[in-house]
Amino acid sequence: MEPLEGIRIVELTTNVAAPMGTQMLADQGADVIRIEAVDKADPARAVGGQRNGVTSYFLSLNRNKRAVALDLKDARTRPLMEDLLRSADVFVHNTRPGVVERLGYDYEAVHQLNPKLIYTSVTGFGFDGPGAGQRVYDLVIQSVSGMAHLQRSEQGPEFVKNIVCDKVTAMTMAQAVSSALFARERGKVSGHHIEVTMLDANLNFLWHDGFWNHSFIGDFNEMPLIGDFITTVPTADGHAAMATVGDHEFQGACEVLNFPEGLSDPRFITVTDRFANGPELFAEFKKRTVNFKTDDLVAQLEKAQVPCAKVNTFDEVLEDPRIKHRGSLIEYEHPVGGRLRQPRPAAVFDGEPSSVRLPAPGHGEHTDEVFKALGRDQQELSQLRELGLLA
């Protein structure tokens, strides 16, 4: 039995920050039902590698979900939406402030329908104040949160080449929903209103190491950021990564790289010294690592108990023996997209990885199935479809 089996989540979401979070909950057994507009599909359906009209991006964000499509702007669909919300344990939306209010599905309205429902709002900057109504994507949060500044190079600020802010928000939201469900089961509360902003989620993500020189208020001793101590090293045939934080790790690296003078260099004696002089230390390492083939360097560093790894290309990731041993990547058939490869759900409960119960749905694929189960008959659904209110 999956941990969240029996929990129903209704989501009015697009793109990544919320759909990825609800997929995490779906992977753990929740019955997640997506609501999409009749005439406009989720933009994620158009992004990524494509085959047979579906995209890898959407398929990797929406497995184990069902989908309905209805026009929420028309009052004639309201009875169906209300039925769906009454049946739910959680409602998640990531619309901009004002949208759900105009549709009539703000927290107060939904709470009256279903007082036990956990209402979850995901926004960029919150419901009021500066930026509240702004359209927000990952690059906006990377800019505002300091992430782009943290990644700066000699050319200036740089973006992480991944939508990491969306994903951090997704994980934050999924954790918050799980906590609210747990509190409800313990009888602590009946329903919560959870607010998650992309800005707050990513400030929490960045702060510990990215802002350690901005935590103390008043005088303190600054230290270079950990990013100054993290870099790849070139080899004769590629690149590797190595960490020499602890004394024994530093000693092992110096032995492997034939760098005995480093052990007595006053710049590198203590952990604090090595952090303070990270660029200089790795400049010394890089002079020596270029003389090794990657596999030989990694083997010797591992033997010396130095944390290290070969820097994999995408194709090498697929063949990595650790990934294969863990079964970290799975393959299955999508009815439209065909054979598909994805990471399996990361958490393993009692030795049994969660499964893909449902491939990512087509637009409105489960509209009839969902609403018939809620007591609506085919004639009513067909009439609404003829009016263009269902798809």
C-alpha cells in the first residue's frame, strides 16, 4: 500500500512548480486529478522532446495523475467543480493572485464547501505587496533571490542552467501538504490554508551556504562562500570532481597528486584555511590532475578515501553502474508517446519502489470517468461537451 493511498488531490496548475509537487504526492499513492481549460492546454504540453504530439517535459511532470478539462469561467460547470472539491482532501493551485477569486474558488468559498480540505496556493511573491500580480518564471526568482548573483562569473551574474527554483518550490509544497495531512489525521486541525511562494522556498534553499556572510548582524569574521571551494578538475581525458574539506581527505589528495608541499603550506593547514584559499588550492590541484586519466584519478582518490567522481555526460549517466544497480531509471510504455525513460520515484518505502500506476494523461482524458464516479450521467456530460464546456 502506498503511503498516500486514499487521498485525493485536485489541482488547478500549469508549468512546473506545482505540478511537480503534486506528482511527488501522486507517486506516493495520492489520486491526483488535474483540471485544465477546455480551449488552452498546459504550456508544459508543448515543451521538451516530442513524439506523436506529446512532450517528455509534460510526461515527466504528470505521471500517476488523471485529467479533466472544463470551462471554469462558465457557471454551468460549477456544480461539477463543486462535486470534485467536496470529494477532495487537498486543492492546489498556482494561478496568479486574483484568478481563483474571480472564478469563485478562493479559500473562503472552497472552505465552505469542504471544511476539511487542505487548500494550497503556490505563487511567485505572495498575494499582496511588491510583485504580487507579476507573472513569474524560474529566471525571475533566480534573479530576485540572489541565486544568479551566487553563480556569477567574470562575465557577470549567471543563471543555473536548470529550473531549480521551480523544483525547490515543488518539493517545499509537497512537504507542506504532507505535514498538513498528518496534522489533520492527528486531529490537530480540520483544514489548512497553505501558502508557498517561490521566493520564500528558494531563500530557504540558498541561505545556509549562499548567505552565510549575511546571517550575523554586526561584526563577524567573513569566509569565502562554499562555491569558491567547489569546482571540477580537468583530467587527461575529461573532468572529475573532488572534495578535500576534512584533514584526512586533504592529506589523501596531496598523496595521490604528489603534492606533499601542500601539507605544510600555511594557506591550507586547517579546514578554515582551505576554505579561505579555495581558488588557490584548486589551482594547485588542477596543475596535477591533468596528468591523470579520469578513471585512474578517481580510483586512486577513492582508495585514499577522498570523495570524488567522474563528471558524467548525459549518455554516461544512463550507463552509470550505481544508477543501474539502484534501478534509479525506469522504462515503461506511454499509450501515445511510446517507450519512455524516467527516474523512478526517489523515496523507497519498505524496500518497494513506488510504481507508475498511470502514464501522464491526455488533455481531458478522464473527464467522463471522474464525473460519472461523482454521480453525473452521460447525458449531462455530453450536453456540456456539445456546449464547449467540457473536453
